[in-house]
Amino acid sequence: MPEAGETVYLRSTGNLSTGGTAVDVTDVMHPDNREMAVRAAAAVGLDVAGVDFLTDDISQSHKELGGAICEVNAAPGFRMHAYPSEGQPRDVAGAVMDM
């Protein structure tokens, strides 16, 4: 039995394909974090990218709270945006097509 307050990790990944969940945070993401993601995609020459950003609170600036990009993905999935576990669905595929 875990001790009270002890964190127990049941899986080492949070991917949707392994049972993870997707929460849309578009409307609460701090502009500094958004800008960092845009700059990271541009730095590797991508117009469309999935940027995995690690932070304790996406609504706070990485400049104040800390945080980092752990991956820039050249072939991001769209399912998590179209059908999030929580939050507003986004038509990112349509936006890419319009681009």
C-alpha cells in the first residue's frame, strides 16, 4: 500500500494510445509559452509541428515558473485536438488545410 501522499506512477508514458488523456489548454496558455513553441517549430524549419512542453502550470510564463520543451514533432497527431478528453475541440486539420 502506498503511504498517504505518496505518488505512484502506473505508466511511464501519457500518450493517448497508452491510455493517456488530452486536455485542451489553448485558452489558458500563457503567451510566452505559446511564443516559445512557435519559435521552436520555426527553428527546426516546420510550419506544422507538435510541441511537447513540460511545466507545472501552462497558464504561467516559463520565464517565471520554469518549463521546457522536450520534443518538437514533425508529424503530430490531430485526434487529441479534435476529440480532447476535456476542453474545447479544435479543428486543427482544417486550419492546416487552409494554410
